[in-house]
Amino acid sequence: MKVLVQSLLVMTFLAGAAFAQVKELNAEMSLAGKQTSAGIYDATVAETQGNTFVLDSSDSRFSSTLLTVSFDFLNDVDYDNGNEISGGEWNLAIYKGGQYRGSIYGKITGGYIRWANSQDLRLTDAYLSILGGTGGFEDTPECEAYLRAETILSNNQTSVVITGMPL
């Protein structure tokens, strides 16, 4: 009987730990890094493909995170909104105590890119579809998040704020 009670306690603890991985559905995180590729223009479809950022951060929840975002955008300018983002993918790798804990990943479902008056500052607003996770984040629910990026084009420095990431 004692072994049965101990087994039930261990199973309850493990189940609670699995559910505790996703703490807050509206978490906001800030990251900084570089635009590593401006993308390649494909004239056959008037689209720039593979515009990529690599960014990292650290906060009280994790020792570090590494976000890779790659998206495509149409080169036909909508003068009210900018260039429309036509798709893409992203991956957030999460580390704690120097150990890889897992990733959260998904698709980019839309958004816009706009250039500020100086033409050296680009603003990116993208909608992220969260499709799942790996490692300690396998139980990440499918949901939506919002990404706002500012890139200084002269040096490719990029800062990003993501709202709605399930952390």
C-alpha cells in the first residue's frame, strides 16, 4: 500500500511539472540581435524570400533564448500599410542553466513591413502561429502571438518584442 501511495504521489508530481512548463499565455519577451539575411528577390513572383533574424535574450525565466525568424514579403508596396508578409517560419530555442530545455515553433501567417521616414529604420509587424514545442515544451498549446521588430538597416541591429508567447 505504501508503494502504491508513493507511486501515485510521484505520478502527480510529474504530471504537475509537465503542465507547469507553460505558465503564461500572454507572456511578453524582448530580444535583440541581427538581421542575418535581407532575403533573395524572386522576380518571377515579385517576392523577397528568406529575410532572416537571429535574436537572443535572457530573463528571470530562462538563462537564454535564441529566436530565428525567416519570412517572405511581397515587393508590391501597399502605401497605407507597407509590404505584405506572405509567410515564413520561426523557432524559439530555450536554455536554462546552460542546458537546452526545448523549443517552441510555428509559422508566420501575415503582417507588414514599413520603412520609417529615415529609410534606415524598418518596422516589422508579424502574426505568429504557434504550432507546438519540443523537449520541456511539448505540451505548448496551439495559439497566436504577435511580433514587433525594429531593424536599423545600416548595421542590421534588430530588436523584437513578442506578445502572447506561451511561456
